[in-house]
Amino acid sequence: MSAAVARLTADERREEIILAAFAEFADTGLEGTSTETIARRAGISQPYLFRLFGTKKELFLAAVERCLEESHEGFRRAIDEGDPEQDVLERLAKAYMEVIGDRRRLRMQMQAYAACYDPDVRRVVRRGFGRLVEQIRAASKLPPDRLASFIGQGMLLNVMASMDLLESDEPWVVQLREGCIGKPS
């Protein structure tokens, strides 16, 4: 007798598809990823994928929203549950290093920025990025120039992480890294 297979709800299946899409889009972006590859990874048919998401772009937007939400949630934990004795900016910086330390999430974030040529993607990225900026501003109470500097350092860390330079000992890399996150303790 075969074991009974639990059927997933549409929401559970949708979640599995977003995770599969996230992984595929992180590697090959909006234009380079096929829905066939995503469906195969999720263990479903392509028609079922389209029934749940409508278009490849809608699925990409769901993956982008997930990526930004994961960053937001990491920042929320750093703010609300982090060591209250530690400066909030240090907690946020540490949380962000965890975000970009996840190569899959870093690649998805970079793919989202790269796809901002599309107005729908641009709208989702702007909304999510704005939410992150507001979250940082509200927690840190930084004036605009320091807020821009903090966010800019995060973006520089994105670029460095995408080139796999965060652990490099090249002098120019060390200078930039220390400028963003200080000297290691």
C-alpha cells in the first residue's frame, strides 16, 4: 500500500512556486528565466504555474516582493529584538550583512534592480526600497545626509558582495569595507 500524499492548498503551492522562482530568477533574471524551468523546479506543470500567477512578470514581481520583505523583516528583528545596548545602526548594519551574505538573496536583489527598466518592476522596487529607507530613518532618526550615507554604504556593500569581495584582503577593498562597516574586532 502506498503512503498517502498530502495535497497542498493553493496558497501553500503558491508559496512553493515563489521559492522556486526566487531561486531561478536570482540566477538568470526576469528575461533569462523560463517558466518551464521554474515549473520543473517547483514540481508542477507550466499551465498550473500560469493559473496561479498569470504571467512570468507577475511571478517575478512576487519574488521581488519576497526579497524586499525578507530584508524588511531582518531589519525589523534587528530593531525590535536586537541588543538594546548596541547602537541601532550597528544592529541594522549587522542585519544587512546577513542579508547580503545570503548569495541567493543578494543575486535576487541585484536582479530586481537590473529589471527596473520595466515600469511594473520599478514600481514594486521603489515601494519596497522606500519602505526599507523609511524603516531605517524611523529607527535611527538620522538626518537626511547621514541617512543617505548609510544607505549608500549598503549599496556599495551590495556591489562588493556581488563581486565576492567582502572577505578580500586587497588594500582598496579593505579601505572600502572599513569605510562601510569599520575594522573587524
